[in-house]
Amino acid sequence: MSFYKEYYLSDNPFPTTPILDPSSEDDRINGAIFNSDIVVEEIESFQSKIRRRPPLIYVENSDFIRGVGKSALVVQQWRRLREQHGNVTSIYIRSEKKLKPADFAARFIGNWHQSGHLWPTVLAALDAYAKETSQGEITPAGVEAFRKAFPHLPLRPIPLLNFMVYNPEQLVSDLAVWAHRHSGQKLHLDLAQVFFQSYLADPRSFPDAYPKMLRKHKWDDITMLTAIYRLMKLGGYEYHYVFLDQFEDIVHGLSGKTLITFNTEMRRLIEASIAQATLIVTLHPGATATLSSDEGGDITSIAPLDQRHVVDVRSLPKDSASLLAKSYLDHYRISESSPPDALYPFTSEAILEIYEATHGNIRACLLAFNYAIEKGVDEDFSVIDGGFLADHHPHITGRVSPEEVVL
């Protein structure tokens, strides 16, 4: 039973809390509802920059306004690239306060590991090793059987003896040397060793195994990330896109020595990723100001806050307000129902009034639409027009202030 049936809706289409969580099953907040016609220029700008592969792309609003849909745009581009099969990866990471650049690197590695993106390197290395080494520790027939048994990342111990590998330690050592040599000696031998050792024994052990090696050498995860980039290249991957949503939450508020340290380490992360990956970060006005300061220069010296690196996400155009509302209404419209109008229970007049009241702020618009639907249900499923908004101003537009609706 739907409480919204009189509105020809299966549920209130608009989010009660205007956040974005791609992992949620609720389509109102996971980015599933998205109308590309609203952000045509932004998408064109985004995709042209992705095609050029700069080291860093900023997604921000140059008018210093929050809640304009940066995260929704980021999620759509992440999903679009993820659906493209082949030699490119696309990962999404939601930033958290107090994360450091080395923590980002650890999350990149963990994401690729969990999604199985590191396994092709193992298969490619075994293939090449068996072909190049006539008296090696595994034969071409053994590799073929291994491939058939484990075409994808196995989440269990690997019985190498089943593939006529009688000296696993030597095989691991040989593969590490092979990877070191084929990477132009840019891959540290110990890091290649710990990779193959864990992946050929029990892949699940890798996230715990490599930090021990890092501590031994007093390295950090950025050093390991550099190694992983080399290993993935050997596995056939050409390039990577990493989306860091809510990056502004980390940057905003940093100052002095803390900001200098963060930017120095962030520069290391960016430099390690040059020609390997593009990092895409979201910024709000405060974070942009922080990066524009003298202490923030390490990042902007590599990727200036200019048209080559910035995707400017503008406020909702007036003529797109109805498109925004309709996209959500259509998603929750009861199938085969015949509402009086595509915007029902709203009138176009009401949509524009909400737009004006919220100054075209998408997040605030969605919240006001939600309040209007709920108040409409309370009032015996009234049509939501200009008069309705005026009568119930304290419960709808009066409850929403774009400056206060902050994610």
C-alpha cells in the first residue's frame, strides 16, 4: 500500500535528507535519478577533461554556492567510466575528515584489491614467465590450468602444488624479478615480492601483508601505490580515474603547518599518479580559498585552479527546475497511472516559486519538494500550486534556507 497513491506515486519521490550515498539502496539518494539535460555544459566540460587526462580535476562552483549537485555529477561520471570495460579503472571514494594523502593511497589500493583489479597482473606475469623461462617453476600447461581454475580473484588459499609448482618461494622470487625488470626497474623488488607472495598463497592476506613491508622500510602507502601502478600496467591496465568526493571536508579548515604538510604529501600522491591516473576532487568555496592560499601552493602548482582543471557546476537554471522535479516524480510514478499532468501534484507555477525561494539551489529545491508532498498528503492530497505554497509557507519554503542546507 502506498500512502501517496492519490498523487499517483508509490512513495514521496524526494529525499527527506538531501545527501548523496552511492552505496545506498534508496534511489532518491544514491544518484540513480539524474537528468543529464540539466547539466549539459558541465558534462561536456567534465568529459573533455577526462579525455585529456590531467593529473587533477576540480569539481566546484565558482559562484561560491553549496548544494548545486557536484556530488551527483561526480557519481554519474564515475559510473559511466566504470561501465566501460577494458584497460581503464574507475573508483569512487568518499572522503572523510582527518584522512591524509597516504590514507587515500591505501584506499585506492584496497578498492582495486577488493574489486579484483590486481588479479590480471598475476595472470599476465605467470603467462609471460612460463613463456620466457623454459626451466621455470611453472610450465605453460600449469599456467593454463591455473587460469582455468582461477579466471577471477579467488578468495581462498591457492594450492600451487595442484599446478605442479614444487617450489613456491622460488616462483614468487622469479615473478618479482620479472616484474622488476619489465617495469624498467621502477618497481622496488621487495614490493613486487610481497605482492606475488601474498597473491599466490592467499589473496585475502595482501591488505595485511604489504603494510608490514612498508613499516620495515619506513615507507608509506604512497610508495606502495607507485608500485601498484607499475604492477597494474604489467597486468594490461592503461589508466585509472579516482573520484574523491567530499574532498573539501578534509581541506577546509586546514592552515599553517598542518596545511603545508597536507599539501606536500598530496603533491607526492599527485606526482606518483602522473601518467597513471587522474584524481577528481570536489571543492566548496572554503576549500577553494584554502588551496588558493600560499600554503596550498603545492597542489595548485601542479594543477592550477583554471579552466583546464576546473569543472564549474552552476546553480540550477530556471528553465530546468521542472525537469528536476519531473525526473524524481517519473521515477516514483505508479506504472500505468494517468496523472492529470506530468508535474502532478505540482503546478509549474509552484515549481518556479520553490525555485525562486531556494535561489535555484538543487539541494534546497529537493528538500522543499519533499516538504510540499508531505504537507499535501496531510491536507487531503491537495494540488500544490502557488496558493498552497502561500498558505503553508512555514511548512515548505519557509523551512528551507539554501545557506543552511549543507551536506
